Amino acid sequence: MRVSITSLRTFKACRREYELKYIEKVSPVATAPALIAGSSYHEKLETLYKTGEIDTSDLSKESAMAVAYQKCIYPKFKVVSAETWFEKDVLSDVLVGKIDAITDDGQIVEHKTTSGEITEEYEFNLQWDEQILAYMFATGARKVWYTVCRKPTIRQKRGESEEEFFERMVSWYDEDTESKIRLLEITRTDEDIANFELDLRRMIQELHYTKEVSGNFYRNTANCNRFCRRCDYSPICLSYDPEQEYVGFVRRDES
């Protein structure tokens, strides 16, 4: 079995969602705007590390964020690999994933975006990010550089051109820069990673048991509303029929 931290997070959060997404292989057609924006930002940073340039022709918020990144974060370390795929054996299975970037001294770089302020609580929560623990487990690294970029909160003014608004978004980062784009260093110990590996093994074993023995993909109703929005699978969660097609959903063919 090939597993990712994303799939294991889904299993932990709601087994019914895991069943629909990873066993029935059903996905919503529409993608959340926040995910689209995050993907665009990551793609621009990947291009920056591969070519040294950023495509700002779309004059988007993500382009303005990438320009701020290039100015404030890019010179602080050297990246030798961007969007790096990894595979790591765990029991009889394989943990897979993709790391945003790896530095010349073997440390991990993870890019984050946020709509809110970069508070102490935000920084604290990063320390327990399972995704990063997985990356450390897979690579042997014990440090990660988090780059956190806040999305511009300003809006386009009446009569303001797209070019003028873009320049104003770029300039937005020049004032109170430290509160809008940050570089945070998080370290973990060998003991932390050993404990993570133990939890990972237990979770994979539990997933195997659920898939092969119990078949108990129960709903976690406490997770129906998260990130201030309803679960994407709520329209089909209660009455899903594998023989029926549903408007707004598509079945992935991974054969």
C-alpha cells in the first residue's frame, strides 16, 4: 500500500471521507479557491528556483506574493531541489510525498500561505505539523525552514488599472514586512521522529485493518464543518451509491 500524510490525515479526521476519496476514488469537480491560490503560489516559487525568474504576467495576488518572497526570503538560503518526490518504506508499505524544496545542506523548506496574521499561535501550531515530521522521517533532516507569506488584504480601487493594483500589492509588503512574510526555523529531535514513526506504523496498521477486516469507515460528524466551510463530500456522504453518477463529482481512473 502506498500512503501519504494527506491520506492518513483524512483517515484520522473522517473515515467516511477517506472511503469516498481513496477507495471509491470520487472527487469534487470544483476546487476550493484557497487550494487553487496555494497551488499557483507554489508553482511560481518552483519556477523561481528553477529559472531565477517569476512570471508576473497574470498580475495576480499570487504573483505579488512570489515577488515579495523573491525579495525577502529567496536570498537567505540556497535551494538545490524543488518539488522533490520521496518514497520511504514503512512496514510492508511505502510512505510517499513531495517536499517543497531542499537546501544545499540537506534541510527542508516548506512554503505556507495564510489569510490571517502570522501570530505566535500560528508559529506554535507549525511545530506539530505531521507533514514535516514525515519529511524528516523520510530524509533524515532535523530542521525545516518554514516560509510563511500572508495574502494581500487590500482591494482594487475604483478606476485603478490591473497594473496599478499589482504594483500596490507588491508595495504592500514593504510596510511592516516582518508581519507579512516570515522565515521560521523549526527543529525536531531524534526522539521526536522515533515517536512519529511509532504513531505512523500504528496508523498504517489501523488503516489496513479497516480496509481488509472491519470495513468500518464511520463518519466523524465533528469534522463536517472545518476551515469555516462544509466538507466537500457532504452532498453524497449520507446516501452514496457507487452505481450512480453525481453532479459535481467525478470518479478518478487510476488504472
